[in-house]
Amino acid sequence: MLIAGFPAGAWGTNCYLVAPAPGEECVIIDPGHQAAPGVEEAIAKHRLKPVAVVLTHGHLDHVASVVPVCGAHDVPAWIHPADRFMMSDPEKALGRSIGLPLLGELTVGEPDDVRELADGAELNLAGLELTVAHAPGHTKGSVTFRMPEQADIPSVFFSGDLLFAGSIGRTDLPGGDHAEILESLARVVLPLDDSTVVLSGHGPQTSIGRERATNPYLREVAAGLGGGTQEPAPRRGM
């Protein structure tokens, strides 16, 4: 298994290229702001052939490079229908808070081929199995992707902006909902095995076991006290 990840752009959003091995087909997860050069560098370094872009949600720090990346490699982009509008109207998705200078650097719009994700869908792409879980709260169309355990390789969970090392996604932007993100944590995250590797949209790698033991939000949800948690302060990303 090959997972090449790097932080990109103004928000340090993690973009991942995932393949069974070097020299094979790959899936690109969340090519966000200024991610295209890093994507091309990883493709060249590992001799990869992209077959799809998959998106954990529609915020521009995760989708800003979708059009150039999909166009360069003639591949489709997968996104949940509730977040699809954000690719063409990123300011509306963010309450028009990012400003014209930044927008002037972006290529907004949809790639030629957009496909919609559904809760529980099983994507078979590039020889990989990705299980989709709809996990609203950060946005209405947030999803996660989980790869099953294989031989000596633990399950890998691409959490987007649902779960970070030590924290969770912000819910103060349009479409965010604190009660929903707590429900998503309980339904999507808590059932996972402690050995599951968590690769999130921002920040370092972690594991479900570590977050179950130390993440204050996940601990409170696990204790059945999620309704009493105060709104989290703004986190990394959008």
C-alpha cells in the first residue's frame, strides 16, 4: 500500500494519493488550495496513474484544485450531493468570508465529470476498496472514506474535517451543526477498531485508539454526554 500525503495551500490541507503500490493506478483525496503542484510531484515520484478524485467535503480548502487536477488527468470527481454546489460557489459555502484577493487565485467550477457519493457506498477504484460514510456536521455533505484491514496493514480512515488529532471540525460556518457532528462521531467513528489509522484533513496522523482515550470531544460522546459539550473554537481549515 502506498499513501503519499502532503499539506497544501493557505490552510495546510492534507491531500492524499493512495495506490496499491508505486507504479500503479491511484486515487487522489482532497486536492485543495494550491495542491496541484504537489499532486504532480507525487505522481511523478511514485509513477502513478490517477483514476479518480474523491472529496471529503466541498470547502474550497479541500476542492480548489479539483478542476485542474481532474482536467490534467481526465478523471472524474466524487462528492456528496449536499456539498456539490460549493465547487462552483465557494464564497456562498463560507458565508462570503474569504475575500476577493484569494478568490482571484482560484479556478472555481466543476470538472467535466462529477459523480455523487452516497452513505454506505463501496467504491472500487484503482484496485482499492473505499467505504463511504455520510458524516454531516462540519458541512451537510461531509463524508469519510475507510479502507479495510489487509494482511499486516491496519484499516485506514480518511476523516476529512470530522475528526482531527485531539479535536473535531468547526461547525460555525454555513451548513455546520454541532449536534450533527457529535451524532456523526458517535455513528461513524466510535464503532471503528482502536488500531484504525486516522488520516485527517488537517494536522498529523493519529489512531482511533488514541483519540478514544485522549480526544475530549470523542470521550464525551462515548460517555453519552455529547449534548453538554460547548461549541468548539474554530479549528484549522475552514
